Amino acid sequence: MNRYPVWKYAIIVIALLVGVLYTLPNFFGEAPAVQVSSAKSTVKVDNAVLQKVESALSAASLKPDSLSLEGTSVRARFNTPDEQLKAKDIIQKSLISDPSDPAYIVALNLVSRSPDWLTAVGAKPMYLGLDLRGGVHFMLQVDMAAALTKKAESYASDLRTTMRDKNIRHGGISRDGNNINIRVRDEATQTAARNLIADQFPDLTSTSEPDGTGFKLVAAIKPEALRKVQEQALKQNIVTLHNRINELGVAEPVIQQQGLDRIVVQLPGVQDTAKAKDILGRTATLEVRMVDESAEARSAELGSGPVPFGSEKYLDRNGQAVIVQKQVTLTGENLTDAQPGFDSQTQEPTVNLTLDAKGSRIFKDVTRENVGKRMAIILFEKGKGEVVTAPVIRGEIGGGRVQISGRMTTQEANDTSLLLRAGSLAAPMEIIEEYTIGPSLGADNINRGIHSVVWGMVAIAAFMCVYYMLFGVFSTVALSVNVLLLLAILSMLQATLTLPGIAAMALALGVAIDSNVLINERIREELRAGASPQAAIHAGYENAWHTILDSNVTTLIAGLALLAFGSGVVRGFAVVHCIGILTSMFSAVFFSRGLVNLWYGGKKKLKTLSIGQVWKPEGGEHRSVASRGSNN
């Protein structure tokens, strides 16, 4: 009756092993480390950089505890802060040849002391949030009105160009808010203009009204198109912020949308607010220029001659010099989109650009006049320019759609598209909230949070063991397993632990022990009714399960509502809360019953249960600590 099959015990053992394995990294603490990340959007941190760092440290007889490439950064871990500082100087000298224009950021950091074998199986500690580690918090307000105005101006410019190309005469095109007003003289012109808008501008809807002797056509951006513009502006700003924050060397930055027009940026470990604000407010611009093909320019590229008058020298991704003309053909303001793709004929990776009306006209003229020549696309950051790509013009390119191809990998096409699309902010942003949390306050928060959970668990364990005796011990062990599994799942998800998350852990303890209380009381009720101990255990778990399921499902629904509609710390609380409910159902019912079955299941002539006092209602008699019942 009260025996588990082998496969159920196998599940319990596997769950415990996985829980221990993925919880362990959280107990090793953090070690001083040096992190190498990219200082420019066009510079990659890959295995080649890893080898350079390893060689530089080896030459200086400095051996790190671990050295690895993690994501887009190289991290070297050391034993002491002295080794960390020494390693930083060595790596900087090795990687940065020009301090005025660094290609890499070498920053001090803290990384987990987890052994390599744990890291190899993907066991990593949870990230610590701003309130636990200290750092800088910003709330940024995106100026959506400016983004919409910019889009309306683009549509107005495109309408002027398209109507001129189609020989549709008008009396002037002007912008009024997000609407574009077009004045025409007669009804035939009005019809032609409306048909043009319907055919070539699907995001616009047009209405007309009399205007003196003529008509006024009002082209308005559709509501769904307005929402799309706002969403793209927000996403592009978030991507751009990610690119910029790499320079700060932050290991786990939090950059997330909040509401429809706000972005939260949290930089754990960063204490320099001024530096962080400078990075967040940095601008990047894009320029298209013709490559200087003269003999003097060729000599300058090879380093054997001066740069010709009227030209400038920039480096490409591979560090090779490219001589470009000073005259700017196009800027990033003329670029509306950039997406990776493939050439329909050669199937080579490409970058597909979309230009506005003004840019399309200029690009068509330039490509017609410069077939066979190279055109350079240059990205400027902090006043420093770098050539992203310099393709050869194969023929005249019209229609506002440009395809860049030639010896690119799929990843390079994706990277180039991202750079061209997110080199600058899609809409201005303003910092509306900022605060700094010191590392000492973060450490104090960790201590207080851990103490609250630990002492809360100790108090619960003491009460359960006194009140329910051996069954209280089973409940306490199940509660410990619940915490173990909760920590393991959060570590596997690489969740960021914050103070609200610790509060949710404390709440999870109460939810988990509540299930065990229901089970124990149900077993007591069965004993009062005269059931045998084995039958009482079986009926207690079976009958309590429905109540536990109902209560946990309703609590889970509330947690999912917080997760769906909350933001920031509320979502952090909800994540831990929901996971805690699921782990409590496993530990309080499945695991605790496994312990009870293991202890009592093999006893055929069981007469007593160590479950505390069981009061019998009739006659004032009661069954005491060692409760008795007739055997079935």
C-alpha cells in the first residue's frame, strides 16, 4: 500500500543529484577577474583574442585559475586582487597599441570560483541583482513623439519624390503633426495622388476635403504603423544600449523595456555614474563615401606615401587602411532599414539596405556614375571612424534598395546589418531616474536576506519537529529539498537574484510547509477515525493532494498574473514565486511520501506513527505521541 516502485525512487535520486550539482556553484563565492570586451561595435572578441591574452599572461609568468571565452568577452580569474591588477596591466599592453583609440576594454570584474568541471556541465551561479551587488540604476524615457515626427518627415520626403517621378503636380506638401497635407488643384490630380498613396504607401491612409478652389489631401499614418514605429524605435534603442554598455565591462547588465516608452538599465558592479551616463548618451553616426582609387591613395594604403589632398585614411575590421574621399555621399539619416539576406543567384550572404526617397535618388546617381569603383560605409563612434565594409559598385542601383555582398559569412552579414541598423539611437532618450547602490550595502542586503531565509527555515523546522515529531522531520527534509531544487532551477535559468527574489524564497517556504501541514493533519484525522497507521498514511496523502493542488493552482494563477502584467522587481518576485510553487508540490507530496514510504512502507505489523498527539473526540480519550490503530 505504501511502497514506491523503483522508478519513482530513481526520479527522486536524479532530482536530488541535479539539484545538488546546479546549486553548488552558488556556494563557491566570487574571485577577482579581468574581463576583456569589445570597445567598438566592429571589433570581435573571439578565440584569437583568447590566445593573445593567454600568451601575454604566460610570457609574464602569471597563471590564471581559469581563462575562458564566455559570450562576447574573455574572462581570466585569479586568486588575489594583486594578481588581478597585474594581469590587467599586462593584457592592456598586449591588446591595446593605441591608448587614445582602444579596440578593447580591459575591466576589473568578479567571477564565480566554481571548479571547471562544474562550468563544463553548465552549472553556473545565479546572477546577483543591483540591490545585492551594488551598481547604477537608470530609468530612460524614450521620446516617441520625436520618432513619429522623424517617420512623418520621411514619408513627406518620399511623397514629394514619388509624385515628382510620376509627374503628379501638387501645390505643396507639408507636415501637420503625424499627418501629411498635400494640396492639389483638380479632382483628377486628387484621384491620381490617392491611388499613388494606396499603391506605394500601404502604411498611409488618405482623405480629401475642399480647399478653396482646389483640394487638400490628408495622408495619415495608420495606427498599426504608428505602433510598429514605436516598437522598432524602442527595440533599436535597447540594442544600441547593449552595444554601448559593452564598453563598461559589465558582466550581467540588465536592459529591459518597461511600459511602452521606458527602458530600465541596471549595471551591477558599476559605481562611476558619470562614466555610465557618458556611455549611455554616446552617439554613433554612419557615413557612405567613395573610396579614393588614385595611385597616390594606393601608396597611402600601403604606407609608402602621404594621404592625398581631399581624402582621409581609416582602418577596416582587419586593420587594413582604406583611403576615402572627404565628401560624404550619404549619412545614416538616409538609411531606414538594414537586414541580412542571401543573393538570389550566388546564395552568398548579403546585407540588404533600404534608403529613404532622398537617399535613393542620391544613391542612384552616385552608383550610375561610379560603376566598378568602391564605396565605403564608415561607422563613427566617439569621433573615431572605422570602415565596416567597402564593396565594389557593380551597376546602377535604384529603387532605394541596396544589396552589399562579397566574401561575407552569415555571421558577418548579421553583424553588419546590426551595426548599420543600430549604430545610433532611433529616438532621443532622457534619464528620468537614477540612483547608485554601494557594494557594502549590497553585501549587507545579501547577509540580511540569507539570514531571514535561514532563520525562518530553522524556526519552521523546530516547530514541525516538536509538533509532528518524526513526520515533522520528514517535512523539514522535504522543505530543504524544496529550497535546493528552487536554487538549482534559478541557477539553470541563469536568473538574476534580487531582494524581492529572496522575499519570494521566504514565501515559498511557507507555501511548501503548508502542504506538509495539510498532509500531517489529514493523517491525524484518519487515525482519529480508527484507521490503521498504514491506511492512515495512504488516505492522508491521497485526500490531502486535492486540497494541495487546488490551493497551489490558485496561488500559481496569481503568480502568473504578476509575471504577465508586472515589471521590474515585481516580475523578479513572480518568477521565484512561480518556480517555488512547482518545486513545493514536488517536494511536499512526491518527495516526502517517498521518505515516509521508505521508513514505514516495509513494516507490515505497524502499530504506531510518530506524528505527535492525536486527540480522540469521544469521551475525552486521546491517542498520544505513539498513535495506535488496528492492523488491516
